[in-house]
Amino acid sequence: MPTHDEAHAAWQARLLTASFDPDACHDWPGRRCATIYLLGCPWRCVYCHNPRLQTRRRQSGGPDWGQISRELESLRGEISGVVFSGGEPTADAALPEALAAVRAMGFPVGLHTSGAYPERLERVLPLLDWIGFDLKADYEGYEAVTATPGSAARATRSARLVVASGVTHEFRLTWHHEALNEDSARLAAHFAHHLGARHFVLQTFRREGVDNPALAAASEPPASLIRECAGLFGDAFTLRREICGLAGA
């Protein structure tokens, strides 16, 4: 039977961290925060801007938890939150312990998620102060974006959990005309509105980090889609052109 200290150390050793950004301007809207990037994602989205984080395998040069916690201590009074991103952070079974550790340090905690693991997301919801939920398409269009069978059902369940939790959140949809069409994007926005999403973001595609040479380098959302999203959500709609959740080297 492991001692308490051994059990505590075990999650720190298991957590697969890729990088740490001490000054993230756009990862939690309205806050200057630090972002911790975890490794692993079961989906292969056509426009993924962190493809090197998809494989769940420890990378050389990634910070360990001791380094991250020391950096967070040094940032007291300078940041107003810590975001866990990826990859898909719920792919890491040690995420609950890491979230609890950051909360114990006194920082508000945010999460970027696509909802790929609804059961794991449900367990960590009580530890979160904010969620950025990446909605990919309407139900029928999910697999074309994620290249993963069953992703629509998982994302749908997770979306419902996020809204029902009462945790402050935003739903964001990335527009690229080669990944989804306007009807798919419109249906996704209506789905978020039907659920009662508090804030909806239409994100313009950014080329940074994307490792897909077949994808057009630029894609501007149609004006009609922007108008419809604005009509659905009013002041709770944002057209975002800044890139968020981009992992450093």
C-alpha cells in the first residue's frame, strides 16, 4: 500500500505536460492567465492547431509539475486564473488531482475541452470556474471534422453537462469552409442556443500551428452566419479573430 506522499507524487509523475504559458492573453476571456498544456487527444480535427499534442506520449523538454507549481507561485498577484488546455486535457487521468492542486494554491481554474470524454468531464466540473467548450459542427457533421466515429454523441453529452453544471462557460465554433458548411455551422449555433449556452463565439480560422497543407490558409465566416449567430445570442455573441489555446514549443 503506497504512503500518502507516494500516492500524491504518483499523479504528478503521471500527468503528461507539454508546455506552460505564463502569460496567456486570450485563453480565458477577460483575464490574464497562465495555461498548462496536457498531452493526448482522441480526435484528429482537420484544422487542429496543436497537432503535436495529439499523441499521448511524454515529450522531451516538457515541464514537470514541480516546475509548473514554482512558476505559478511566482505569478501570484500577476495572473487571475490558470487554464488547462491541450490536446484534450480530460484525456489525462491525473487531471482531477492537478485541478485540485491549482485550486489549493488559490487560483481560479479554467478548462478548454472538446467534450471527448463526458464521463471524465462530469467528474471535474465541480473543480472548475470556467469552461471553453469547442463545438465542432452540427451532429451530422462531427465525424467529418474530427475524423472519429462517435464523436458527435460524446460532444453532445458533454455540452449538456457543461450547461447543466452552472459553471461559467463559452461555446466556440471554429469556421473553415473546408471543414463545415454554413448550414452545419448554423445548426451548431442553434444547438448551443437551445441548450442555453451563456456565450457563443464564432472563431475565425488561424493558420498558426496547423499541420494540414491541404487546408486553405484563410477562411472568412459568411456575413449571413455572423448575423444569425448575433441574432440568436445578442450581447452574448462574439466574433473572435485572436487565436487561443496555441501551445508553445
